Amino acid sequence: MKIVDVCAFYTPTGGGVRTYIDRKLVALAARGHEVVVIAPGEEDREEQRGPNGRVRWLRSPRFPLDRSYRYFADRAALHAILDEEDADIVEVSSPWRSASMVADWRTRSGSRARLSLIAHADPLSAYAYRWFGNVASTQAIDRAFDWYWRHLRRLDAQFDHVVSASDSLSQRLREGGLRKVMTDPMGVEPGQFSPRLRDLNLRREMLALCGLGEDALLLIGVGRHAPEKRWDMVAQAAAIAGTHAPVGLLIIGGGARQRRVIEAIGDNPHVRLLEPVRDRGALARLMASADALIHGCEAETFCFVAAEAIASGLTLIAPDRGGAADLACANDGALYRSGDAQDAAEAILAVAGTIEAGAAARRERPVRTMDDHFDALLALYGADEAPLHHHALHHGRGTGR
């Protein structure tokens, strides 16, 4: 089977999507399939990725809302590549221009390729709900953005599958009128993250960076510095919690929009920013050596970093909406009201009261891997006889506070 992934969010500096795509190129090739990723880039070029994988970069302009990304602007050029590749399955990871372009391509070309919309993004949560959530309910915002829901319903009619990574997103899409939604959570890299990587010496070093001793609670946050990640709010929450108990926070990530985060940290010595960690093994050791992961973004469709934290044995502190919330609820994590620093601080203190900060042992949980996700996806596409699994990444009950 030949699969072409039109992935507007794939970038050399990206986070979860880049990790997902890089693993897809390996995992699907190992299963005997050919994978071609078409991504917007600085120039037209092609990279070979293993025996059965390629990345075709299409010269594209920068995305104005986040200049670390680019977007497909040349419809004819994208159609020409799709004609050349002649795939069995064409996946699209963005619900915007690229999805419409691919739908138009199949109509124009008469291709027999099946189309699959993979929900890597939730634009309303990332932008509209965050911008207007303080003055209007989610339902009111949805009504104001009904044009977007009409757009999604058109895509639902044009595509063969809509693949969602979390139950909460699937529910929202179905409530919005989409009829072809399938839930297939994405999972973590196999064999990468584990509580067995916990290093108490590394933990002491990280707390020392925060000016704290080993009796403090060590929080870690991982992600790029984009507004929807809400790192300024997370830093404020850690500062509030720190007035009641010793709490250190390391935020690992980069990006041009650090000013608000730096201003939120101020002169607090217990919150530190670290550069992105590109070495996945080093990141896994850092995560396993913390006590809990705190996440600020309610717009995640799945939340790879939350799944990685759970695989590392950490308690998850997450906003009460989005993919991170689903993972927290399934793994005895703590929820707080999205965007609310005071409530997030209370969640931090609740976690501090339930875990032994310096303990060496961490519970190893069964986790869904990316390869499990790919196997289910191939089953959906008819590559084998196995049924599509509709289970969540983990099972269990969360605190749902």
C-alpha cells in the first residue's frame, strides 16, 4: 500500500507532529508499505527516509500566526505532486487549505485514492476559544464560527475517514455534525519513555537549578513557546503554589514568543526556562526524573508530551479540556480550569499532597504506542484483517478535579 501524508504541520523544528511523522516513516516501512510525506518548506526538495519513505518539501510561505510553520499556497504544485505519487491513501493533517486542496484534487483527477483527514489540529480551541472564552461560552463561540463547522461538514462529506486522536475531540466533531469520525489515539514512541530511567542525582541537579532542595516538588513542562501553550499561566500557577509549599518548575522548549513567559517568571528563582532538548533519550531521562508534568494547553488533539509523561511514571496536571485532559482522567491525574492560574496552583498543591516528591520508585503503566496507532490505522485502510480499535490510550479513572 502506498500512503501519501499531506502534512502542513511537519517542520524540522516541530514537536509532536514531527515525532509522529518520523516514527510513521519507520513503522509503516517496516510493515511493507511506502510512505511519502508532502510538507511545506523553504524550498522544493526531496529527502529519502529509509528504503520505503520520502519527504517531499514544497516551497511555501510562512504561516502568519506562527512563523515556525509554513502553509501550502500553490494548489497546482500540490496537485502535480499528488498526480506523480498516485497513492492508494492520501492523508491530510490540517483542516484548512490543504484539506480543501486535496479534496479538489481527487474531484479534478478522478483518482481512486481514499482520503483520510487526520485531526492533528483543533483550531477553534487553539484560537477562538482562547481569544473569546472569557466573554462567551463555547457554545456561543461555536455559533459565531458556524462557517468553520460548515467547512468541516463539507470535508466530512468529501473524505472517506476523519481520524480523531481523543474521545473528547471525537465527541465535539460528532456534535458538530461530522459522520465519519473514528477514534484512534496516537501513542508514544515504543521503548523510549520509562520510569526506570529515573535518576535521583539528575533530579537533585534540576532542583538546584530552581534554587531548591530535594524535599521540593519538581514539576516539568515541555513544549514550544506559543500563546496557546499558556506557559505564562503555568509559571504563575507554580509561583502561587510555591507560596504554600516548595515547588520548582523547569519549562523545556523554545520559540520566538518567550517575552510573556519571561515576564510571568519575573525574579522567581524557582522557575527556569531550558532550551529544547532534541536528544529523545536525554528528554526521557529528564522527564522520568521529575515528579509531575504540568501542561497548559487545552487545544491538544492528543498531547504527545502528556502521554510521554505518563509512560515515564509521572503524575499529569492538565487543563480540563482537550487531549491532555483525556489522558489525565484515564491515569489518576489532576485537572484544573483551563487558563486559570489559581486553580492550576491548587491542582499542583493537591498533587504535592499525594505523591512522595523524592521517591525513587514510580509505577510503570501499560501504554499505547505509536505502532499500536499505526496498526489500527492500517486496519482501517484495509491493509490487514484486524479490526480498528476504539479504546483510549490508557484505562482507569482519573481524579477529574
